[in-house]
Amino acid sequence: MSISNNNYYPVAVTQLTIEVLHLSLVVGQVSNRLLLRIGPLASEQMLYTVANRIWDENTYKICTWLKIKVHHVLLHIQGTLTCSYLSHSEQLVFQSYEYVDCRGNTSKPHLLVPRPP
């Protein structure tokens, strides 16, 4: 995830909470307390991993049947980033969608860009 601080004062990221959903069911969660300082007018990268397991029978068929040429599963990612600045704490909510190639058990990472005020 790429985080940009467009302010003229430093911002500290204190917590990241993420849920991964498939077909409206939560299939993975992660919550990390961390301290990442982002200087004024700067950007930082934050890497995260969410382990998940999908037990849906139809998804299993999509991933394993040889007749099906596309083996992508759509995951909904929603999260909260807690930031602190000037003795104030704020939660920033973000969401995104990720296609996972379940046949190869891989996905291409992409950047989510929540922006502190």
C-alpha cells in the first residue's frame, strides 16, 4: 500500500486493520499495530499480507476444472488505517478489489492509496 502525506507536518501510522471478503463472507483478517512515520510532503510503502481460505464449492470448481480457461476469484478488500498527527488520531477507511489467480495461487500486487488529511 502506498501512503502519501500531503501535509506540512509529519504523520504517524499506528494501526492497520484489513478484512478480505469473498461472496460477502469474511475469508481473512489481519490487524497490525505498527509505527510508521511519514514526513511532511512524503510518501511511504507499507506491505501487508492477509492469509485467507475459501471453502465455497463453486469457487473450488472454478479453480480446479480444466475446461474453464479463466481461474480468477474476486476478493473484496476493506480496511482501516489509523493515523496520528498534531496530537490528534484519525481513522481512514479504504476498500479495493483484487483478482486472485487461484489456479496458480498467485495475484499481482497493486497499490491502495488512502490519504491522510
